[in-house]
Amino acid sequence: MKKFSYTLLLVWAEALWSLPVYTAREGRICDNCHANPFQTDRQQEWPNPELSKRKCNLSCSTCHIDTNGGGMRRVAGRYLNASTLPYWLNYERRPYWDYLRNLSGTIKRIGDSLFPPPNKPKPLSAAEWEKQQAELKKKAQNLPTHDRTHFLPPFWSIRDPFAFGHALNARGDERTYSPLFGVYGHLNADPFLLISGDFRTVYFKTPQKEVFFPMQGELATSLHPVEHFTLAVSGGVLGSPQARQIPVEKRTYVRQAILMLHELPYQSYVKAGAFIPGFGLRLEDHTAYVNRFFERNMSRRNITVYGAEVGLAPNYPYFSASVFTNMGNEFHETAGYGAAANLGWRDLLFGGGLSFMQKKRPNSFGGDFQGISVDFYLNLGRIWFTNPIVFMGELIWGERRDSLGFRQSFGHFFELSYLILNGLNLKVNHHFYDPSFAQRNTETGRYGAGFDFTPFPFIRFTVEYQWVWLLPETGRWRQGNLINPADMAFTNQLLWVSHVYF
């Protein structure tokens, strides 16, 4: 049991990753991320600024301080969490197309089906609908430029309790590239000080084992003294059923400690310090093979590096590149060098990206690695607003040279998700990993089905039932042929993650 528990620690001990499905799905309606000026179903009254001044994009840096995703959230991420994600107690206005996709809406739909309301309003004729739209457009022409006075927020508000103050040189009406005050409901668009936390527990059950333990505790803070300049630090302690037998210094980790110049023209940025380089999708599923075996496994603290990164995200295209030196088992150790690059296009209906990373380092630091990742998504919710369905995936190739020798590997991840109600996301997926092209019958994979449930803005539950491949000892598989379904067998496992965050 001790060995098994420690293995789970290594598998599950990861920092707060982002959910790529949010990037793929929430672009279907603009008021997922900000309250104004989008107040009608047509969202026609807002003229786009010139490209260099646009703030909207679907890149990780829109919602997170970490430009590669996850961790502490910017105002767009906090607004999404307050208005769109929870099933109940959303304390900012629900997006237009989703205003009935919560508890009160569910009750209303059930009530209307059981007790149809009398005198149901007659549907609008085509002429009446056109007249209504003309009136909305006329009203929109009389609105202020941003549909709200951009006043400076108060030093502190109970509606945004972990954000304090604002940049010293901030002006409510002089903000070209920074987030606009007043556009995010009651939230502070650009706080002087921001604090966040992330706490998780996990329950994991297989036919042989069952374990429950606190998985992680992470705290983060960012200081934003003047516009376009931020200092951000985050880290924490990993949990384990056998935590007392693992020294605290072996369970601490640093996610990032950076200085960043950001929100420049074309939403470009420069940052330097300790960070996790961008490479492929950062899945929240900590057991995903594309995380564990391709330099995205947070249980290896030395995936954090020391270096610098530049990037930009002008609306739909994005690009970032970093150079770094590799961190050792102790945070002050460095060796070798590395580089990473990401580019792609993230649109409202579809998106795709290409990533590359290379690390040259001694075997004691993990050995040499280089990999290429291709990711994609199709957001059917963009054309079917009230039924958000997303198909997404990633294919990843890697080469590693370490004390075990040289080997080439491949992994993939595919997932289909359906946001049945705001707060309740159903999903099915498949994961695959081939650790060595040179060896037959070493492949592994699994199918999964489950859901993410966000009842309130500060808590989420993930439940997934998984069917893991068991390679047969006989049959055509062992002869090196393609999969013969008659030869396949599976073992089942249940996963439950409870996630509290602010």
C-alpha cells in the first residue's frame, strides 16, 4: 500500500492546470468573458478596434497570469468563473444564450412542462422581428462607446474579495491595451494585488486498491504596481497518504516566479524568471499520458525552468517562444539548455496549434528530450448556441535519451464534451501511449466517461470511470498485428477529484 500510495503521489501531484475545453467552448458567445457591451442576442453594436488594440483572444493569457495556462486568473477568467461556469450562485450576469441554463432555469422548464403557462405569447412574425432588431440597433447607436463609464474600482469589494486596488498610473478612460474598468461587471479589471488558492483531494479506486488523500495545496499572488508590469509568484505543497514519511522539502514545488511586461500592442508580452514552458495542451487530467510522459508531469518538479519568453495573441493567431536553462532536483540547480515554441490559430468555431520543445541536459536532470505536439478543436456550440458540443484532441511525438538509452514515443488524446447545463459538462475520451517504437506490445490506452460539475463559483467535482487496456498474452496482438477486439480485455477504475479554488 505504501508503494502504491507513493506512486499515486507521483501521478497526481500537479499544479492547477487550465481546462483547454474552456478555450475551445466559451468563445461561442462573447459575454462568457465580459459583461459589456454585449447585451443582445445579435451582439452587433460593438465595432471591433484595429487589430493592434484588440483585447479579445482565445489564448491562455486572456484568462491566466501564466501565459501558458493554469493557475491564477486574470479578470476575464474571474468573470467566466463568476458568470458562466457555476450551476448556481453565479454572482455576475449569466451570458445571454445561457441565462436559463442554471438551477432556476431548470426549475422553470420543469414547471412549464408540468403546468403550461396560460396565454402563451404569440411568436413574432418576420416583420415584427425585423422591427425589433431595428429598434435594438437604433438604441445601440445611442450607447456610450463601451456602454459604461470606466470608473476606477474601489480599493476592495466583497464581489471581488481577492483583488485589491489598481495600478498607480491607471486611468479609467486612458486604457488602450489593458482590460477596461467597468466591462467585467463588478470585478476589478486590473488590481494592484491579486491572491489565489487551489486545494484538491482525490479518491481513486481500482479492483486491487482504493485510496483517498489531500492531493495538493497551492497559493499564488501577483503584484501589479503600474500598468503593463506584473510580478507573479505561485507554488505549494503536494499531498500524499504517506505525507509524514516524505519530507516537506521533497513535496514543495514552484510553479512560477516571474517578472512580466505585458498587454502591449497585439497583446504581446515579455517575461523572465522561473516558469513551465509552453508545450501542447495543459490538460487538467493529471493521469493523461500526454501529460505524464512528455515533460508536463508536475510530479517532476524540474519541469519548471529558468528562462525568458516572448509572445503575442492578436485576436485569433498566437505565438510564443522561450529559451531556458533546466532546473535540477533542488531549485537552485541548473544544467543544460532548452527552447520551446508555440503557434496556431484559435477561432470561435475551430482552432489548432503546433508546439515544439527541446531540452538538452545531463541524465541526472532527466536526460535529453525533444517533442512535437499538434492540437485541435471544433466548437459546434458556435453554430448551436444552446447546445455547446466540443471535439478536441492532441497528438504528440517525443524522443528521449537518458540512462535507459534512446527511444521514440507517441501519445494521443481525444475528447468529446457536451455542456448539458452551465456547471455540468459530460465527456467521453480516449488516451493512448506507445513508450517505444522499437518494441512491440508496450502500448497502453484507456477509454473514459464522466462529468465535471461546478455547483458554485469556487468548487468543482470531476468524476470519471475509466476502462484501461489489458494487452492479451496470446492472440494476434502478440504477433504484431493491429488490434483484434476479440483479444482485448479491460480493467476498470474510478476517479473522483474535489477541487476548491479562489
